[in-house]
Amino acid sequence: MNFFETQHEWVHVTWVKEGKEFRIYRNGELFATRSSAPENVYTEKGSYYIGRSDKFFAGQIAELSVWSVARTGAEIQKDVHRHLKGDELGLTYYWPLNEGTGDTVLDKGKNANHGKIYGATWQRVELPIV
């Protein structure tokens, strides 16, 4: 099965790094285990680019979170269909991506590490999360 098998369908993606192992989850279910980072995560001079490898991601991202702990499958499944509050234990950064305008995204996590979006188009979409 292709990771993004169906077009026009929201997919909850999680990747967990624990030691030298990366676990990739699709809609809360373990999809793959690897010994290297997912292809669409790129780092350069201390910056992280989500959705970029040799070209930018052509799709929609509803929210993004970074954790300081390796989350379990059960923890991921618990949060698949809900918005985070921003104060969850181990949550380092949380960008709900709900600003609606501009090119700055606000970090609702404890670090307030605001980000910049390049070439994005804002839109309101009803998601299967509460």
C-alpha cells in the first residue's frame, strides 16, 4: 500500500525517532520502521523543513507537533482525532496552522518557536478531528 494511497483524503502522519530507529505511523497505525529519517524532512543550518526533500510538498498540512519523547502507538492513536491543547507532557512545539493569513505560524507549545511558511495558501477545511 502506498503511504498516500488515496488523493483528497486527510491522513494523520506521525514519525517517531527512538535511538537510531524511526517509526512511521499512518492514521495511528504503524506503517513502517526505518533506520533513516523520512524523505520529506530536511535540515539545513539548524532549520527544519517539513515536506521538503529536493522539491516542496504539494499537499495540505493541517497541523504539526514536535515532541521531546518517543511516543507510543497508543499515545498517537489517542490524539489522532483531536486538536492538542499545547500543554501536553512532552510536547515541545505545536503549530495548529490556523492563522488564516500571513506567512508566520504561531507555536502554541511551551517554546513559542514561531515559524515561517513559504508559498502557502490558507484555507478553512473541516477535518475529522475535534
